[in-house]
Amino acid sequence: MFRALRIVLTMVFLLLFSAPVYSADFSYKGKVEPTNETSQLLKFYINKFDPESFLLIIEEEPDETGLYRSVYMDIIGCIISGVRLDRLTFKLVDAQFNSPAEWESGEVKCLSALEVYATCRLLEDDVNTDLKKRVIGDGDDKWRNLQLRITPKGISGSGEYSVRLLLSFNILIEIESKLRIVEGKEVWLLDPLLRLNRLDVPDYVTNMALDQIQPLLKLKTLPFPLKLNKITFKEKEALFETRVLPSKIEGITYTYVK
């Protein structure tokens, strides 16, 4: 009798705890094959960001106009303007997209949102990985061997700037700077302090060198009406945030792993 009771209890336990947390969860690995409007939306962002993982939560499915009451996205390891962002998290409130009928063709646009909350984490190692493979500049004027360090005080960096005036010069430039946010979507150097290994370089040459690396980061390609407000520096990382941070919501979940 007790053995039969144990079997029954075990079966009940398995049935209870094997049930999904949400009845409408969707999970994908390596590829998204859309089955509804939101999975089509997810596919668009996967193609846009090439993330390592992606969590999308919606309060409810969109209406026929493409309106979501609340959307939460937590994206790990996405690529923006060639630079890996370690983590990018959004919350959109009353987000109006274009018509879902247009999403299948890849035409997905967030036209407006009542509120957009976001935080973005940029790692020093990811910036330097991108800089190692890049030569910045045009013609004879180029940056090479750029390196960046992020500390709680701000950023410092160094690089070789090659410029041709009457002759060709190679200038080692070291920079210490804070950062500023321009128009909510670009990150620029703020009042940089420069040290040069050549004392005979005109000021306009160093200004030209700085102009070529500004802005340091462009977030204009993000398909959201985003306005960042604050930068926080930590050891080997920087956080770019809106005034209010995004909070996770409850709802229907879509998950993706590369």
C-alpha cells in the first residue's frame, strides 16, 4: 500500500514540476523559425544584433497595428557598430511598431514608445579586441595600435597617429578623458588630456587626430527611440543608462541561444 502511495506521489510530483512556468513559452537554439508575430520580431533582432543569447518577454501579443503594451529584452553579447556589447537590456512601454504584416519581409520598425528604459554594459576587453583589428582614418592620416583602459576615474588610452604634412610623422598620443553622451545615442570624449612624444606638432594636427576617433561609440543603429542619460565607470567596464533602469516584467517569454 505504502509503495503504491509513493508511486502515485512521485507521478504527481513529476507532473507538477515538469510543467512550464508559462504556458506560452518559446525557445530557440541557433535559428529562429517564426510561428507568430513576436517570433518574427525576435528573428529580426537576432539578425540585427547577432547575440549570444536573447531573452524577450512581452506582457501580451501585439494588436493588429503592432502595438505592444510592454516589452522587455535582455541581450547578451550583441554587436553594435562592430563593437561587442557585453549586455544590452531594454524595457519598452506602449511600443508602437509598424504593421505585423510587414515583419515577414524583414521590415520591422519601432515607430514610438511611451517610455524606453535601457542599460548597456561595455567591457574594456571587447573595445580593445575591436581596436586591434582596425586602422582608423583616411589616406595618409591614420590611427594604429589603439588601446583603451577603463577605470572608475574614466578612460585612458594610447595609439600611434600617422600624419603627412610636408613629411610623414608618427606621433604617440596618450589620452586621459571622461565621456559624454551626445543626442542620447553617441559617446564622445569629454575634455581629453593629451600627451605627445613630439613637441613640434601643431594643435590642429592633434585636433584632427581626435576628430577621427570621435564618436567612440555609435548607438544610432539601435532600432529604438532611445535616449541615454548617464555613464558610470567601473574597473574595466562602463555602463550607459537611462535615468530609470529597465525592470523585468512577467509575461510570455521567448528565449534564444546562439
